[in-house]
Amino acid sequence: MTGGSRGIGRAVAKVFAAAGDRVAIHHRDSPLEAQQALAALDGDGHVLVKGDVANPEAVASFVTAAADGLGGIDVLVNGAAVLRMHDPLTTSYLEWRQAWREAVEVDLLGTANVSWCVARHMVRRGQGGRIVTIGARSARGGVPEAPAYAAATAGLIAMGQSLAVALAPYRIAVSSVAPEPTGQHDTAGQVAPTPAEIASAVRYLASAQPVFVSGTVLDVAGKAPIR
């Protein structure tokens, strides 16, 4: 679980551990929160791994550490992301450019690198697997205060659909969860989903049953988007 030390990531780790799975919690620079998240998990055999998803060498290292610590990786949940607010009319050009650079390097390229490393590991093991990416295709229509984040996570959804086809022969299912921002009310007064509710959706897609939903995007928005 990348980005597993807080928020949705921590909720996802708890759901998997409660179901009897062993979990690798990844963090970049929040060791205290990560240790607390690890201590809160049911069961034993869980591991903690550290690394910057924007650093390709770090990605390869912590994926290997997770695989070694768990004795293999059956499920990857991509949750690590950076969200920097950058309203197009109020931020400076330098702030705007930095927000886009971070979104591409962390949210998009970093997650793609983690997925690449784990997919190759799964193929070598020959036992199939699941890759679930938590994106942010807002049901309200983008993320207007953070367009770079919206663009990067939309790219992740497209990546997941492409990987679903590429990895299908190896029995690796790939899907995405698209939540609303958690714990907030939208302009219509509707309540956004909790981290636990999003974690339940992730757990469903990562289970063995929904094999024919590979490539899907599951909206968790408290209201169904009309397409």
C-alpha cells in the first residue's frame, strides 16, 4: 500500500489486515505515523517500507523490500499522491509550474513506476495478482483548485485501463477507484465518502471474485455521476 501511513491509505491497510492479509505499509517521510498505522493492524507479519515514489531507485528498492518482507506481492494498492492547491487565477507562474511538476513526478510517473516494478514481480511469480489505483476523477467535474492533480490522476485511470489489457494474459487484474474528497460536503450538501468506505471499494476490486471488472473505474462519490 503506497501512501499507507495516513488517511485513505491507512484505512485500506486496516481493511486488508482485518481480512487476514499481511500488509506492507509504504511511506516517504512520516515514520511516526507509519509506525502507528502498522501497530494498529490486526494480525502479524506486516512490514514497513520507505521511499520517495518520485525516485526510480527508491521505488525499485521499496518494492523489493515489500516483496521480500511479505514473501511475494499478490495485490498492489497505489495510494501515494501529492495534492498542491494551485488555482489558475491566484497562483504565480512558478507555483503553477511546481504544482504540475510534482503532480507528474509523484502522482503519475511515480505510480507508474511502482506499478511497473510490481507487475514484473507478479509475472515472474506466475500466480496472477491485482493492481488497484486510487485516483480522483471527481463526480463534480474535475478538481478546479488543483488541475494538475486532476490531470495526473486522470492519466492514472487511462494507465490502469491500458495495463488491464496488457496484463490480462498473466491473470493480473487492474482497476481504479475514483473517490470524491473525503469527509466533506459538496455544494448540494451531500456528504462525501469516508476513508473506510473507499477502502471497502478497494478491497472488493482486489479480491479474487470480480475478475471480469478488470479495467473498470469504480466511482465512490456518494452519488452516481451521470454520463
